[in-house]
Amino acid sequence: MTPEHTFEIALDRARQRGPVSRLGLAVSGGSDSMALLVLAQDWAKGVGADLRVATVDHGLRPEAANEAAWVKARCAALGVAHDTLTWTDAPSGNVQSAARAARYNLLAKWARDLELDAVAVAHTADDQAETFVMRLARGSGVDGLSAMQDDWQAQGMRWLRPVLAVGRQDLRQVLKQRGMEWIDDPSNVDTRFERVRVRAAMKDLAQLGLNRDRLVSTAHRMAEARNALTQAAIDAAEISAVVALGDVLFDAATYEALPIETRHRLLTAAIRFVSGATYRPRYDALKAVETQVLEGQRRTLSGCTLDLKAGKIVIGRELNILLPETSQPGEVWDGRWILTGPANTQVRALANAISDCPDWRTTGQPRDRLMTTPALFDGDQLMAAPAAGFLCEGVTLAGPGKADFLKAILSH
């Protein structure tokens, strides 16, 4: 099957699951993403879809700005609108991980602002196999070893991988046939990076029978196992979980009686649901925190607090993480809440302004959990905090519920 045909089938399937009339493309200038651009343009012309391209400049290499300009020029020649998204935050810690998260955050905001239906990224079958090996080396479990999703929701946006079944060399052949160039990123041969070392080892693995196709096939089998385990987690959440004030609460006795795999799947899903994190916490950290919380200790992980209170395991939002978060009334706050109200006001965490809510105790909710809910401010003056019983005419609050959590388990 040709890359063109594979792409068309992938988009046809995607359109069966939802509209893809306005499609965004993440194009770095490398061969994979340039081939994605070419294939997407052919497809868009055939179905009458609109395309928009974005290139993320992480600012980590001096050549990055010129590469973004190069992609912009190629898009102009093809008649496709292009935007350059710049990462301005100084990287710290794991730069590769931070850059990856920033890329998706920037792309998601860009796509939401343009009201795109989805964003396509150019992961290939080679990426699939390399990722499997990398995660195997890290001791990943079923989820980590499962095949990448080709259609998923994250950060308020739909994402597609329409060339996930195509090999890198096949995509390069598409470009060569059309006289199209691409940029070779020097980091792709820098052995300081794990993926580069894994890529170099793939030839030796192939001699042992672990070629790309075999690794991809195994990843798909692991995905089938993941789906079965996910359903078990959903069934367990139905009877053990409650969602209140955006927090997830598990009945501790029911939770402890679950199989370890199900417990950790639920806890991971709860942390990601509450925090909005794209990636799950490290497994060793998750296990350690679970043990400590069940012993009665309060812990924080991935922007969440975890407590054992009155027989309930409570996964809530960490207040300090929320303090810088602001939005306008009617906009999404902290990824999950929408608080409406008058113009020229601001939505922030209630925090210490709970002292200005005389009736918060009548809600029956703990003070620390109420402090993490959204409130409406006019400057420093608290105008409304619906979750804490401080109401104001014309102010409404909509937040996540249990149905959203169950969907999150499935999507994660």
C-alpha cells in the first residue's frame, strides 16, 4: 500500500469519528513532517478541506528560526497558511521532555485559537518501533509498551497520526519523487540522545528477529491488552470513585482490594484528570506515593495532592500550582472549569480569599479543597465563589464530573 493510500485511509477513518474539515499540521521541516504536508495537501484538495501549518521554534538551536522560515517559504509556495510558534520559557531539568510538552501546549493553543478540528503529527512506523524499544529499556508496563494512538484527545484538542503505519524511508521516497527537499536535524545523529542510540541499535536487533515490523506488531498486541485493562479500571471506578469539586475520591477499602494493576491505572488516571498532565507520573514515584498515602501521609505528585481522609483517598489540585492560573469569565480555567460573570473581571483560585466567604462551612466541603476552586475577582476584591457558597447574580460555574473522569480513563 502506498503512503498516499495509507494517508487517505487514515483520514477517512478519522472523519468517521468526527469532522476534519479544518486540519492543522505540525511541520518541523524534517522528512517525516514534510511528507505529511505533501500527503495532506493532496488529500485536502480531493475532499475540500482547509489546511493550516505550524512550526514550533523551541529556541534550543540557533538554526531553529531559519528552519521555521524555510518551512514557511515552502508552505507559501504550496499555497498553505503557516504560523511559527515560539517557546519563550527557559528550559530546565529534562530539556527534551520540557520541549516536547511545550510543543504540544503551543500547538494545542494555536489550534484552539484557529478553531481547527484536529492537528496531525508525523509519527511513523519507525518512531513506533523505536519508542517501544526505549520504553522496554525503561521497564515500562503494558501502557508504555502499547502502540501509539492514531486518534486521541488531549489539551482540549484532537490529535491525529495519519502516517503511523508508514516507514520513514517510504515517506522520503514520496518527497524524492516530487523533487521536495527536507531539513536534516543535527540532533538526529547526536548520540547524547536516547532515541539516536536506539535508532543505531535497530540494525542489530533486526538480526535477532526484532525488526521494525515485529516490534510494531507486538506494540499493537500490547494495546489490545491495555484496552482490556482499561475497561477493568472503568468498571472499578464506577463503584469506587466519586468526583467532587473537581477532585477524585476513592473509597479506600474498595481501592485496596483491587488488583495492583487496576489500582495504579485508576490512580494514574485520577492524577492526570485532576492536573491535566499530558504524561503519567513515573511508575516508581506513583508506587511510593500510593504506599505513603495509604499509610496516612499527605503527598504531592504531578501538581496534585493525595490524602487519606475519612476512609477516602482524595486526589486534589495542588494550590501553589494554581495561584498563577488566570482566565477571563467564560473561558476555561485550569483546563476543566468555566466560570461566567461580568466583563472586566478575572477568574483565579479562591485561595486565601475563602476568608471572605461567610458561608463556606455550610457547603460541607473541606476548606483546603474549596480554596482550589475557581472564583471571580475584580482586582483584589472577591465577587463570587460558587463552590464555596458565595453567590452572585449572573455568575455560573461548570466543572468536571464523574462522567468526565470515566472518559478520561478511556482516553488515557
